[in-house]
Amino acid sequence: MPPRRRSTPTGSLTPENLDTLATALAEGRRATVYLIEPTPSLGLPEGTSARVVAIDGNTVTISPKGVNDELPFEAEELRITRNPPGGAPKQAPKPASTPGPEVAEWTEPAPAPKPAPKPAASKSAAPKAEVTTPAAPNTVTPKTVTPKPAAAKPAPARKGKKGPDSVSVTIHAGPDNDWSVTVTHGARRPGKAQSVSPESVSRAVRELGDDSARDAVEAVISYAREEAASRVEELSRQLEEARSMLAALESDL
């Protein structure tokens, strides 16, 4: 950077200003100063603001606005306000021109409007002007057209998730007191019959709480129980006869 011209203009940083800026830096606050003179080499005009980075004696390191660098300046080259003391320099007043002799400005008066010429009088009687009354136009009453409402489209049927088919459970009792269960899904053919015990059927029907179903199952089971008891009794009788016959045969030997 070319050397800067050192000067001590009015309004430069005073020792009190340096103390104030140093205190702001110590407290972490932003400290701002302004260039007294322009720096053409960096494209900085007069009054450019700059952030104070450090203060060492009379040297102030600053970061000017628009420059990505930290530059050392002397206190005499900076001031605490943007404008110099006393405000912006006033422009020198322009010298007042010597007044010359006043010349009265004469304005030509506008000519008076001329009266409209009167029509020449005719010796013969003036013809009467015919006044034609224009016929009133036919009034056309606009018809109000009511728009027909658009036919509402039927809402598409909402497709829900299909649930499972209906289930039918059939309990069958055979002639020999053999019980089976068949399960049918919807309209499909019944599945294969599965054998179950009479006790499980009786217990399941009691859990249903249906008296008619319970009575029907108990009637079949009771009948099967009686049949089984009669068969046991008959077999016992036949067994006793067989034992007596065996004993008689053994006594003859």
C-alpha cells in the first residue's frame, strides 16, 4: 500500500477517544471509526466506516468496510464521527449578480372576442324549422338465463377391505356314539370331518348357553350311555354263562 500523507486535521482521534475505543474492545463491544481522508489505492472514500481490531499506542488497526484485510492507521488519520466537526462542509455562496435597471415587462392585452355575426334578415318569412322527435328505441328486456346445474356425478363406490367368509360349524353324532365336527367356509364344500369325544361336545355346548342345543346333545349322549350300559350288562351275563359252562366242563374231567 502506498505511503499515506500524514496530517493532523481537526476532529482526529484524541487520547480520550482512544481510551473509549480500547474500553469497548475490552468489553467485547464493537468499536467503529471513520477515515478522515480517502484512500484511492483501496477504493475507500472519505468517511468510510471501519471496525477497530486493536489499539497499540497511537496506532489503530482497523478493518475498513469493503476491504477483507486489517490495516494499521495512525490516530491522526481517523475520527470518531462520520462527518468532521461542524457538519458537512458548506459550499461557498455564489456571488450575487449586480442588479441592473428594472425593465417593466409589457404584456400585450388579449383582443376582445368579436360578437357573432347576426344572420341577414330575409324579406320573406323565415321557414319554420321542423322538429323531428326521434322515436324511442324499442326496449328489449334481457331474459335472465338460469344455468342448469350440472348433473352430480355419483360418488365412486368405496372399496373396503373384504372380510373373511362366513363359517358354519356342524356337530354330527353317529349311531355308535361317534361324534365329529365339520367346518364350512362360505359357499364352499364342507371340510373333512374331525372326530371329537362326546365329553368335549357336551362341554362346548354347555359353554354356548343354548338350552335347546344342550338338551339335544345330552339326549343323544344319554341314549348312548344307556345303550352302552345294556350292552355291558348283556356281555356280563354272557360272560357268567361262559364261566359256568367252563366250570362244569372242568368238574367232569
